[in-house]
Amino acid sequence: MERRNSIAEGFAALGQAKILVLLLTAFTIVFSLLAAAPLLPSFRDSFAGTLAGDHILKNDPSFAPTDVFDFLREKSAAVSGARSAANLAILIVIFQQILFAGGIVSVLGKAAPVTVPDFAAGVRRNAWHNVKCFLIFLIGAGGTIGAWFAADHAIYKRFFENLPPGASATLVFRVATVLGALLLYAVFSLLHDFARAARRSESAIGAWRAYGHARRMLAGRWPRALGIFLFWFLFGGVLLLLAVGVEWSAPAVSALAIALHMVLQIAVLTIRPAIRIAVWGSYLTMYDRVQRTLAPPAAVVTPRPEPLSSPPLSLDEQPLV
Amino acid sequence: MTVSPDDRGHLTQLPFALLKRAMSRLAAVSAIFLSAGALVAATPISPPAVEYTIEVKLDPATHMLDGQERLIWRNPSGDPVSELRFHLYLNAFKNNRSLFTRESGGQLRGDKAGTKPEDWGWIDVLSMKTSSGSDLKPSARFIQPDGYPFPGAAKEGEALADETVLSVPLSSPVPPHGEIALSIAFRARLPRVFARTGYVRDFHLVGQWFPKIGVYEPAGMRGRAIGGWNCHSFHANSEFYADYGRYDVTLTVPASFVVGATGKRVSESKKGNLAVYRYVAENVHDFAWTADPSFQVHEFRFDPPADIPPGWSALAARQLAMSESQIALKPVSVRLLLQPNHARARDRYIGSTKVALSFYGLWFGAYSYDTLTIVDPPDDGLGAGGMEYPTFFTGHAPRLLLSWPLDRVRWVEDVTIHEFGHEYWYGIVGSNEFEESWLDEGINTDSEYRAMQLAYGPRPARLPGGLGFDMGSFAHGAYASLPNLDPIRRIAWGYSSGASYGVNSYPKVGLFLAQLRHDLGEETFARAQRAYFQEWSFRHPTTSDFFDVFERVSGRDLSTYRRNLIEGTARLDWSVISSKTQEQAKDYGVFDRTGGRATFEKGRRVLPTKENEASSVEKKKTYESVVVFGNRGEWPHEARARLVFEDGRVLDRALPADARWVRLRIRYSSKLAWAAADPDRVNAWDWNRLNDSRVLGQGKGPAATAGSRATAKYFAETAYLIGLLLQAVWAAA
């Protein structure tokens, strides 16, 4: 019941945090354009300046492939430049995600509407915490999944290497390996996200303690948490694959069709941010509910009103200097 | 197995010596026939130069072969021959000091050699007795006829590092045109599959497995000044060369094993839990076989009336200027040995084999044998795939390429057609692959490209989303990707790199032949290539023989092709060096015209009177377009230049072969939209297509290009793909 609610809350988060979806999409587009920029002069020179662009756009059966091969060879420096820029963008995007998580856990699922200033304040407040959480995740997940694959390799060499290709035992083993790795990734990913979410309830909690807190929160609730992870993994994956397939197969030759194609590309790039926000919405809903059960509300104590001014100190009460 | 007559040829049995003499005059005789428009098929040499009778037993547990070989070798020359030379190919896999291992670095054709004790292979000659009973083995020694350019070749007390050629001195020479009979006992171990041969689990591909005598070339044969052995070491970048002969091979294997082999199975019997198969093959120059208990056998028959694709016979007949009955084919029995988990490849093997039998048969001549065996190696034995032997070849069907989205890359079809093609350019025409690999691999690559495109359309290899490429583009991409250091014709291990051997032996020849086909015309080329095949069937041609036939049939001097494209590294690269189009400056200054002297200022008449100003203004704009075309390459060859103006007018001009550059200056009422050299891309040899054209403007009709839209679209597409990548990385954070 709660899982369905969490997933429904994930969808609800999309309505609440459209601004965050747009922000994530905008960052993706900016970084992508910057990474692709080294190729722009080469595209202009080769595609607009020669007949190659005409051949490729119209998919000429025998001219277009040669033009593509020649472009990749003649403009290899520009292609390398774009590749290097994309590699750099990957590092920046990882850092961006680390920072954005701090803002997301601060504003999502709260009664107040999501605003950019509140989001930015969350980013600032949780930045260092999230960097430390990421390093713990990287070491933990990297080490565990690496060990998993190393063990898999050793088992394969020992028991499966000499089986004929296509043997069902090998297939089962391979599928189990992948599923196991996915499960390990899901576990670490949930711990990572819940450790970052810990800042919702304890604004000064450290990274290591946050992981402990996350582990306690998920204890006994792993099936539910993994179910949420699996739902969004499958739902988002299928949605994204379908959208990518539609974009890939959409022909675009006329200027109008190319413009529409670009709109379609932007729409596809919006899916992943939307799924990310929805996942956070589900996790934070679960977090908030569990947090309430872990820390029952304290008795309401009406504080004794402070006197407006302290009584004057007696001579006996003079502070020591 | 019998060799059937070709469409025009007849089997004849001539005395051996007489035929040898006739061979040397074959070209001249053929020329007489060809001048009358006939194509004369060469006939096999009889009696053959070699006759092998081999009995061999396979132990699948140890992958050992125990064999007894009886060899009759006939001296084809007028020289007394006092030494025999044998290939012991399996010794290439004996250790890390063989020439093959050193040259390949243990990696070849995408495959990696194993280094465990059970991975190595070798062959030992146990004895080699003459008919008189004397054993030649004690005096035999390994030699390195091609040298051994690696340090540490010979340590004291050890054999030299490479043991792939065995020299056997004879106490009494084999007399001119005489013969010698030998009885050879040998023991061999197959390597774990690597470089065409070996085992993996129970799959055995047994190639290059027996002591095989080299080719003694008499003076005059293949351009030799004096007679001598042509018996090279086994190199990484080389395949094979051998004499035609008769093979009678008896194979003993466990009864559960399915066997396939070169030639025709003439008998089979059971001995306990063993099975004995006897195969006979005539007029072939090698023998290979396979054994695997898991093979699924699919037998089918190539039936020409039903299996030749519609229209192919008529097309071939038209190009060859022959009748369809003259190029009629005959049935062939085909045996496909398929891995059980490759069921999806079955119909693809069968379909492409029929395509290959049709194409090669119609255009070059009917397949000379009755049988064909196709072996499908397992996924972990693909190193044995994609290899040819007479009447027997291995396919290549990785499971990844059998299913969506890669199934329409048509890899299985491509490899099948290519390997079958070797039955023609390696099997029936006995090219020397050590020394002139292009005559087999290259010519066959061109044949494969043509068959693929005829059967599967202009883009035989396709990916989802409309992506795909034609074979010529692939060849051009490979050619232009290398620094162009080597000519096509070079000894196989003499290229600057393995990649250079690959490009020069395969796709670059495809480009050369596409260029030659365009320049000679489709029909002339087809007739010349058929003549070459027919004349050199069951013989060993050279590059000179190829050009001799083509020059004779075409009536043209092709020395520029041979000198620049085959023996040299000359490139052709017609390109647009510079281009501009601008409004022509209006007349200004003083002009003496029929009505008297007139003075113009910016196109306006200012003197002697102002009355005629209105009528004197030059109303019609004219534009001057200047384009410089240049051949940046070294090979002088003609091309066509095309200028297209914004009003849609098209102007074609010839760029002559002897011109290094050509400047075209056109005054016309419209701006130049684009200019291109070789706009129809008929010069397959052109090095760089990207510099062939220059777009200056936009217009209607042929002037309407879409380059700007392409720039926008593909820049956006690139950014989009990077965006997807970046979002995928989010999983890490």
C-alpha cells in the first residue's frame, strides 16, 4: 500500500517540481552543446561547404557512406576535440548531480512550493555532505561490484569456460551475474540516496552517520525500497528506449521537419530528468514516513516564557571573571 | 571427383611432357582464339604434378593426428632436382619463436593464440622413405628460405627457430620430367583454434596438416629465369601456394563424429567405435577436413534453373556478348555442417551460397567441381572461420550477428560469398598468395562486392534507422585510412604493417578493379575477366598474366594502371582548389563603339550627352565564376567537372588526364551554386571525396543543396547523443 503511495508521490513530485525537471534538462542541453561545439566549424565546412551534407541529409545510398567515412578521417581532430569535451562534461555532470541532490532533498515533498532560491540554498547547505556521501558510494559500490565481477570471472573460468557456446547453464550464469550486479547497484544506490536524504531531518548529520541512518531506515523495508527502485528503473528505461527509438527513426529533411526533430530531441532529453525527480519524490516520501515512525513526535511542552529582561544579579551571583 | 568441362572447354588427356610445353605457349594460342571472339578454357594438367594418398587417424582427446602419406611428385622441369622442399605449416604454432608467432605477435584476424601447454600445435615427420626403402629423414633439415629477421634465431645445439619448411636432400636427383615416390610417416598435434586451423572442445578444423611439397617452378614459369623451389616459410600475413594434384585421403575418427572434407566421399565404414571415411579430390591443390560430433548436417542442391536469381543469366550474357546457353551452369551438391545453436544462420548460408554459385558461375565460368562443403565453426572457434580450401570453406556466424539489430549487416552472407569466391581465384585459378595475394584476395573482394550488391541492393550492409553502407564506400574508407605506404603488389610479409597487407590485398584492389571496370566499360571488363579466369584455370598466373589478358581483350595499353596502381602508390585526387562567383564589374572608362566614343562610369554613360542615360544603363547583371580544379594526387587520370548555377543550369567540362590543374572562368547571368570534380563518383580511385566539391550558393533544381540544413541537423544530433550519454552517467551520482 505504502509502495503504491510512494510511486504515486513520485508522479506527484513531477507536478510539484516542474522547475527542477526544466533545470536538469537545461543543464543537460547546455553541457551537450558545449561538448559538441568543437564539431560545429567542421560541420559547416564539410556539410554546408560541400555536397557532402546534401548527400548525407538525403541519405544517398552510395555517396553518403563515403562522405561520412571521409568526414571522420579528415576531421578527426575535431571529432577528438568533441570527444574530449564530452569526457570533461561527464565529470562536470557528475559533480552537478552531486550538488543538485542537496537542493532536491531540501525542497521536494515539502508543503512549500519549490523555488529556485530554496533549491540553491539546499545545494549550498548540503554540498560538502553530498561530496562525502558520493565518495563513500563510489568506494563501496565500486569495490563490491568489482569484487562481484572478479568472482564471476573466476567461477566462469573454473566451471563454464569449456562448455559449448550457447549452453543454457552459461546463459543462466550470465543472467544471474548481471542481475546480481544490478541488485548490488540498487542497494548502494538506495543507501546513497537515503544518506543524502538524511539532511531533511538532521541538518548537521555527517556522511558516515548518514549512511548508518539510511541503513537503519531501510532495515526491514528493503523489499519495498527495491520495488520502488525496480519500478522506476523499468518504467523509465522502457519510456526512454521508446522515445529514443521514435527520435532515431523520425526522418527530417525539410527545414520544418528538422526544427520539429530538434523539439523531439529536447523532449527526449526531458524524460531522464523527469524520472530522476520522480524517483526522488518516491524516495523522499518513503523517507519522511519512515522518519516519522523512527522518531515519534516528542511530547508537546509549552516552554515557560522567558522574562523579557533578566533580573539584576545579586552580589553573590556575580560571574567569575 | 571429376572436373567437368566448362561452357566452352573440353577435358583432354594429353601426355604430360607435351602439355608442359603447350602450357608455355598457351597465352599465344589463346590470343588467336580470342581474336575470333571465343573464350578458351584451360584444362587441368594430366598426369597431375602431385598425387597424395594419406591415411590419418584423429584422437579427439589429445587432438593428435597419426598419418601415413604416400606422395608421388613429378618434376615439371628440364632440370634434375636434387632437393625436395616440404611445408610443415603446423610448426608455425609450435612455440613463440616461429616466424608466424613472431610476426603476428600471437594475434591474427581478431583472434588470439593461446599460450597454455595444450594450445600449441606441431608436426613431426617420423620417416620419409623412398621406394627403395632408404629413409631421407636423417638428412632432412629445417630451412628459412625467407630469412629470420628476429634476434635469437639460432642457439647453439638447437634447431633454428622456424620449422615450417623442411629441406630434404636426395642422394640421386629426380630426372627432368621424372618422378619420385615417397612414403612419409608423420604425427601432428592441432593447436587450439588460431589462424584458420585447430580444435576447440570436440570441434576440429584440420587444415595445413600434412607434409606438403612445395612448388618447383621451371624456368619461364611465373617469370622465373631459372628453375627452383617456391616454398616459403609460413608467415602471419600470407596464405598458400601449391601444385594441383590428386588427393586420396582416408580419415579415421570416432564413430560419433560428423566429418566433412575436400572432394567427394567415396566410401565409409565402421570399425568398432571408429568410423573410416575415404575422400577423393582431383585437380585441387590442398586438402582440408573437419570433424565434430555436434554438427547438424544440411544437404542441398544448387539447381541452376531454380536457384539463379531472375535476370542474372540475361545480364551476364549481355555483358559477355554470349548466349544464355553458352553460360549455362550445372548442379552442385552442397553440404552445410552447422553448429546446433546457429539454426538462424542456416537459410542465410544456403541463400548466399546459391547467390555465389550463380554470380561466379555466370560471369566467370561454371564451378569446376560436383561438391561443396561449408563448415560453420562454433562461437568459441571462430578463429577457424572465414577460410577457404578447395571445394571446402568455413563460414563465420557469430551469434551476435544473427539477431536484431545486427542481422541485416549480412555478415554471414558476405563471408560466405567471399569464401566461396576463393574457390575461383585461389582454387581454380592457382594464384600464389605468398607473393601476389591481390590476385586472389583482391580480385575476389571485387567479385564479392559485385555479388553482394547485385543480390542485396546498393547497400547490402544495413543497420536500423536507415543506416548502411555500400561495399565500395567501405573499401574507400579502408584505403584512405592508411598512410598509403605500400603498393598493392608486394610479397605478403613485406608490407609496412598487417593493416597495410589487409588493405592492399583486399579493399584497395576492389577500388582498382572498380576504376578499371568504369574505364574499360562493363562489357569489356566482364569479357576480359572471364577470359583471364578461363585461360588460367588450374594454372598459376602472375600480375603480368592478368594485364596481358586484359590488354589483349580490351585492346588498350594498361601500363599506367599497373605502374601506378598495382606496382606504385600513386593517388588520384581531383578536387576543387578554389572557387568564387561575383557580379561582374560594370564597364567604366572610355570605349570606341559603332555610334562613336562613349564614356561610362559604373555602367552609366556619362559622355558625350546625358540624353541617352536611361538606355545606356546596363540593366542585366552578369556574374563571373572562377573555379580551379586540381589533381592533388600523383596518378594522371581524367575526370569530369560540373558547374551548377543558381538558375539550375548545369555545365559539364572534361578535366584532362595530363592536366595538373584546370581553371574554368564562366560569365553567366546567374551565380554559381556549386562546383564539383567527378560529381558522379565514377573514379573509384579518388583519394578524398570531401574536397571534390564546393558549395557557394543556393538555387533551384540541381542547384538546390541542403548542406546548411545538414549542418543544423547533425550538430543537433551530436549534441543530443552527448546529452543522452551525460544523462546515462547520472546513474553514477
